[in-house]
Amino acid sequence: MPLIDPTYLLRVADRAAMQYKYLYDAFAQLTVVGGGYYDDIVTATNDPDVEIPTQRDYHYVDTALDVNFNVANGTPLASIIGAMNAHFNQRDIIGDPLQAGGWDGYLYDHNSRVSYYFDLLFIATQGPFMLAVNVFSETVDVFGTVDIIAGPSVCYVDGINYGNGAITNPANGVYFAATQLKVIVVSMGGTDADLRLAVKDVNDNPTTIDVTVPGGSAPATVVDIGTSVDRFLDVMDVTFVPAGNTGTVGDQFTINNLKERQISL
């Protein structure tokens, strides 16, 4: 009795994540203040004949249009998670579950990760956060900024990090799985910049990785750092590669996460 292959599991997770995202975006629009909440509109009438029969219900609508409440109680999306849990809980010939730990156990054992939107769906329908080691960020996160200044030397300003990579960290929007990184060019002269990043790897161990930003790169040019197996939690510093090219004074870059994949229906 085999477990589902990761390719199909992630297709399920990404479709569910995308459906949640569409609902998330819709409810963000539904709850915009606009010309005023229902409660505020009827209160402004200063007419008890209007306020008394309407205010309680209107206040409830104003406060209850919450995406998680409505996803959990008004859609069948919880079954996407629950039905796969039933698959994980099937017993093998010696009576053990096919997959201990449910979704988190499966993802960890298969070195796979799901979108933060899937994590939000999981929270809405199951209760607890998923584990951060199993969830990739969906935002553009700046790990730091780099300026080449007179000297030449590198001025590095630290940005965010994804925590210490501990297995117990919750995927609460602060902690995430380690990520591949990329350089985004803000401005660039005509000389290559050979940069060495001091980073924390997936186990929170310090290491380094080098990247060359080609001279003459246009603003918004993206340069991947390493490959998909080079994933990091933090960028602590940036220096020049010894004996390498030092770019041009005035060069500016940001170091960002390279999102693991695009979710889709």
C-alpha cells in the first residue's frame, strides 16, 4: 500500500493553496471600509427606529466577514486536508500508519514544502500552525541590502531572517523554511561584482556562498544565488570575494528569497 508520490501531493497542496489565496484576496476586498461599515451607516442616522432593529445584525456582518471562519464553515476545503490525512492514516501490514505525523510528517520526510497560503488554509480548517520547516514564504522578503562604497568596500544592511530552522518553529508568518536566495539589481556600473555572502544554512550553521553580479546589469535584473539545493535561513554579512571584481562605487543590490515555486490551480 504505497504513499502518494510527492509530485501529486504538491499538486493537491498548490491547488488548495491557490483556491485559499483567491478567497483571501476576495475577503480583503469585501471588508474594505469604503464609505463606512453597515454599523457606522445606521448609527449615523441617529434614529432609534433604524438603529434598534439593525445595529446588532449589521455589526455582526461587519465583524464576521472573516476569511478563515468562512473557509472553515462555508466551503468544503477542509476535506482536502482531511481526506489526505485519511490516506496517511491507512495501516500497513504490521499496523503502522502509512505516514506518521500527517501532512507535516510527510513533507519533512520527503524534503518537500508547501505554500504559506496552504498553511493558512491548514490553520483555518485544522487549528494549529504547520511546521515552518515545511512552509515556504509567498512574499518578497529582503534579507539585506548591499551598497558598494568608496574604498571600494561593501556596506551591508541586514534585513529579515527565517529564524533558526528548529523543527518546532511554527509557520506563523515569521518563521519559514530555508530558501534559495537571489540578488536583485537596484543600480549597476560596468564592472562585475563578486560577492561573498555569510549565511546560515538549513540547520542554522554558518557558511558562505559566492555570487557574481554581471557588470552592466539593468535595474531589476535577477541573479540566482547557487541552486535549488542551496537554501538558507539568514544572510549575516556580504563582502567581496578575495581577489575578485569589486564592482563600481554606487552599485546597489538587495538580497531576496527566491520563491520555491508558483502555486496554481
